[in-house]
Amino acid sequence: MNGRIPSPFYIQNSSETTLVGDILFPFAYDELLCRKIGEGAPPFVHIWRHEKAVVLGLRDRRLPNVEQAMEWLRLHGYAVGVRNSGGAVVSLDPGVVNVSIVMPNPSGRLEFKEDFELMYALIRESFAKLGLEAAKGEVRGSYCPGEYDVSVNGRKICGISQRRQTKAYIVNAFIAAEGHAYRRGELVRSFYEVATGGNAEADVPRIEPETMATLAEVGGHGATVRTFVQALIETLTSWGGTVGRHPDKPSMQELERMAATLRGRYDRRDGGQDE
């Protein structure tokens, strides 16, 4: 038992089809439910994928040539957005599984590491079901590097970030299950080259694509998007979760308004203002 996600909680698996269009919609969905969970609604875990997107962190938005870099991505068919959690640029496609844990925080406590540990425990237990041993710790050369990088055999598979509201919070993770990790790394490296104007002294991650991998690459044919999502759901149900849509799911009108709010608040060079 995990002892951390209060039961009952919902496991909403939206990964069976890949999202298209505005990449901020899933972030808006989590943001709206985070508010409702802060008001007493049950927690939930959201599993989703996107067809083709690049998501920037707030610090990336402050780079000198970032508008040119974002437009370059759009011209290549990527949906582009700035997320309201920590971390740096990530590349999303159908081989990447995104997971959000949305939890109440009635006391307003600031236990950041405990919250990262919760997501790490979920990822570690799910990897173990595929016969893979997860490790945590920054993987130098990876994109969106951090203390809670999750790796297998020294190569980064997963990154974790966090978003806090007054009475609830969201822990996000991206997990590279299938596809081409090296190409994703090259894409992010190219983004930084454009966004910094080729300035080798800029304070951005130094991307070495070979430091990244997918579950399929490190685990052979037994690890895919489908088998990983199945392992996630098995882990979460063993923790007391129930598969199904959250009863307080937002309407399309609410989603559109929140996506517009997030874009206005965070999609600016100054990073906007958090609540």
C-alpha cells in the first residue's frame, strides 16, 4: 500500500487515443480538477498521450530568441505550450505516456520531496512489473534534467515536475515508452540552439541525446505503451484506485477558458504570475 493517495481515488486512462491540437488542454483539465480536489473532491490520476507537441518550462520562455524557436516548432507541425509546473522543455508524441497525480493539500504543507517520492514510487513499482529496475537521480545530458530523473541502466526514461495550488497540488511525469528517444533529444537540442541564438554560454541544459532511452529500448519487446499503462493501472488499483472518469470532470467550455487563461498567464517571456 502506498499510504499517500487518499481513497477513494480515480484512475482516468485517456491514453487509449492520442490527443491532438492544443497541448494546454490536458494541463487545463488537471488544473481545473486540482481546484475541485482542493475544495473536497476525490483525488485522481490522469494518464494521457499527445500526437505531436513540445512543452516548454517557464525558464525556457525567457530565452532571448524563444518566439522564433516556438514558431520554428509550429512550422514543423508541433503544438507548442508553456506548462505551469517546473522543469524544462519536453517532447511529446504517441510513444510518451504522461501521468498526473492530483492530490488534496488541506494544510498547505510544502513537502516537495515527499510528493516527488510518491510519483517515483508509482513509476518504480510499475517498471518492476515489466522486469525493469528504476533508479532516480539527475541524468546529465538529458533534457528536462532534475534530481528526480528516473532511469534504467543509466539512461533517462522519465522526468517529474510539480505544480502547487493553495489547497491541492499536481505531480506530473512523462515516461518514454516507445519511439525514438534519440530523435526527441535532437529536437530539444535544436530548439535550444534556435532559442539561444547559438550562444554556447547560455544557461540551458546541454543535451546529449544518447543519454535518453525508451522502455522498449531498455526492456526489449515486452515493454510498450500498452504494457506500461497496464502496469500503471495494476499498481494504482493495488493502491486503492478505481478506473473511471472523475465525477467532477470539467466541461468543454471550462477547459477552453482555462487553456486560454494558462496561455495568457504563462506563455509570456516574464513567466506570468502564479496564484
